[in-house]
Amino acid sequence: MSTANIGFEETLWKSADKLRGSMDSAEFYGLFNRKLRGVYSCVIENELYDLIISL
């Protein structure tokens, strides 16, 4: 893992802190992961549906 500072890290961390507000970081991480998995599962379902329809 690289530890190089490329210039936008501070802004990224401040944005993340603003988004999570008073929520605990572990709770925010769990919420973010559930949302991300939901998005990916929808994409996969759509691709599977398209594949099945094309058969």
C-alpha cells in the first residue's frame, strides 16, 4: 500500500467526516458497505436477466 500524498486526501477525509456527521465510523462503514453491495447486486441481477433473455 502506498502512503504517498497526492494532494486530495485531506479534502476526501473532510468530506467523509461531513457525510457521516455524528455517526460512529464503524457504523458508517457498515452502512456504506450495505449500500455498495446493494448497488452491485442490482447490476449483477440485470446482467443475469439480460443473459437469460438472450438465450
